Amino acid sequence: MLISRLGLALLASLTLLPVSSEAQRRSKTETESWPPQRAYSRLFLGGALQQVFERHYDFCGFARAEGRRDYTPPTLERFLGKRTLRTRVEKADINGGNLLSYVFSGAEISAGLDDIRYSPDRLLFTQAEGVNLLPQPRDGFDSFVLTKNCGGYLKAALDAGWKPPYAAFAAALDTDARRSSSVLAMAGSFESPLSEVLGANDERTTELMAYLWQFYQFHPEYRGEAYYLRQFDGIVIKHLTDSKEVTAAEQSVGLNVALPFSAKLNSELSHRRENENTFSGSDWETIVYTDFDGPYTRESMYHRLPDPEEIADYFATLGTVAGSASPLREGAAHRHTVAVPGLPASLAGAPWEIHYLAEGIYNGMPGLAVAPTDSGLSFSLTGQAAPGLFQPQPREGVAIHSTPSSCRDVTGFLPCAFPSTRGCAPRPTRSWTWPVPALNCAAAITENTPFSGTLP
């Protein structure tokens, strides 16, 4: 009798024990439909990721379920580090690469990224320029990369205890065989490639300075008030639908992986983008974490761009450029060519002019031809040598300048080469000097004479 009572008591105690969380989860997922019915606010990371993964879900050919569903893979938080799907975020209404090339005003750096009205005329670079705009992982900070095709998406659901319908597996096999849908994402702390370009002091820096100079011509109100998104914590994500892009991701990153993201990996992605026209830097979606804490503040994400005076100072110390000149001969045409590396090809059609041409060098005004090269621009001065050059005395060199085409381009601070009678107020002109080979007309030998120039 005692044993039977003890047995009953033991049985009662066992029935009162809580069911394990694993059993609860499996029991719940067996009764609920997939994907789960769950909604996130757009202010949270889970809400910001829905669009990409819902599109991936559709491309995989999975049947749509009624109601609001959570399309993020259940195992995604393993890839987020200390962040969760409830982390507060901002998502700019502009593609990721363009966001990293965008010029912000002083007022905008204190506003939310999703509150700014973006304008295409405030991009320093576009996809057409071929500049690598993939974000760089910051040294000393953890960053991860993730790939997820249709089969990997289903496996994440199975690992979490969900039971997708049988038809979903057949659809996943078909889509993955055609490599027509995959997701590539990077999470962590990133730095804009413009930071590297500004600090490189090479042809890339020259190109950026030239584009920035042009930007100030059309936006003089940004003088000293131009900023770029230097660094941020968040996610950059892309839905791949082109078979070449999917194949490139699988070869460069791996199939259904979550790995530490390195500069080497970023270089491989960039190399493929340049050589196979894939991984375009302008079509990533960028989601920025806004759970600011400690040194991570909204203000720390931005950095001021060089102003016009700093750009002029940069060109003043640009260094030697390549040059060539044919010997001056009486009665013959003379051609003098110099090359400036880094100047963008778009400046070849700018209104370049010849300034400070010493008298008696050419018969009339020589012609100026500006053409793009593989590394920058070349300037060719062609004219008929004047008879007076062949007297035993050296002549001064020439300078090539480009001036704005109207006063509108120089309002406020840009150099103005027009006389004040034409409506432009007199202002100091900033210029720089590049040493190039020049010709001693008397002895027909090469010397170094300054060659000066200003950007349009």
C-alpha cells in the first residue's frame, strides 16, 4: 500500500514538472505554419531585413502563407554577434554604395538616415565611374559575412524545429540548380572606402579631389559643411538573382556560410566586380545600427570632406607629372604634352584655357587639346614657333588654366577669371605648380620650368 502511494506521488510529481524548452519549441513549430506569424517594427533590425528575405523566399518558389510572416532565417541571430533582431536601426532610402559616396550637409549629420531626402546630384561617385564602393571591415572590430541560398534557407528552418512543406524542398533544388536566388550579407563595423582614398595620397586621391572640386562648383553652400559617412556599425545585404553573381559569391565566400569578414575577402569581391561586372557597389542595402553607446555615436559616423582651399593645397604639392616636347624648329609646328595622373576623364571636356603665355613664343594663340589617358588626362599644346625664338635668349614657359564658364559656378568663393566689368567680383585665384620638362629655346636643351594649372 505504501509502495502504491509512493508510486502515485511520484507519477503526480512527474506530471507537474515543466516540459523542456526544446520539447516546447518542437511542439509549437509542429502546430504552427511556416514561416512563423511574427511582425517587427521597421525601427528594428528584424523589420528592416524583411524585404530582402521575403523577396528571396518568393524567388525560391516557396508557397505564400496568409498573414504577416517573419521571413528572416531562424538562425540569423548567430551571425549578428551581440546585436539581435530587436536592435534599433535606420535604413536610408538610397543604395548602399551610393550612401558611402553621398555628401551630407552639416545639418544632416545630426538627422536620422531615414529622415533625409537624398538627391542624386550630391554623389561624388556613381556606378559608371567604376570606383570600388564596397565597405571595408574596420581593424580591431568583428565583422562577418553570410551567404544563404534556397537550400540553406530551408535548413535554417529545419534546425529551428520548423517543418516546411515537401513542395518547398523540390522548389529549392530547382532554384539552386539554376543559381537564380541567394542572399549575401555582411554584419559588423565598417569603414567607407573614401577614408582609404583620402589617405592614400595617390592617383585615387587626385581623382576624388577633382570630383569634389566639381561638386563645390555646383554646391558652393557646402564649403566647410560637406561630410561623408566615414564609419558605421550595421549590415550591408544584397539579394543576388543573377547566376554569375550567385556563382561568384559561392566561389569567393562559400555556400551557406557565416565567416569572419576580412579585407582579403573584400578585395576578392572587389576584383570580381571590376573584372566580371558583378557585385556592383551601388546596389547593396545598408542598415545602420542606432543603439548608440559609448564611443559609438551618431556624430562619430561622419567626417568632414576637404574644402576648396584644402583641395588647392593638395594640388599645389601634387608632384612631378610626365611631360614631353618636340624640339623647336624655325618654321615648324611645335607640340608640348604633359600628363596629370588621377584627373577623371570627365574633365577632358571642361573649359580649359591657356594663361600666362609669354609673348613671342608662337605665331598667334596655340591650340590646346585635352584627352583622357589610362591614368588621368593629357594636355597637348600645339603651335607654330615664332621666328623670334631663335635668338640667343631663353623664353618663359606657359601655364594652362581652366576657369568656370559663368559667375554662377563661382558664387561665394571659387576663383573668378573674368574682369569685374563682366559681373564677377574680384577674388583671389588659387592655383598650383607642377614641374615639367620645358625647353630652353636658345640651346634646344631640356630644363625644368613650372607648369601651372587650375581645375575647372
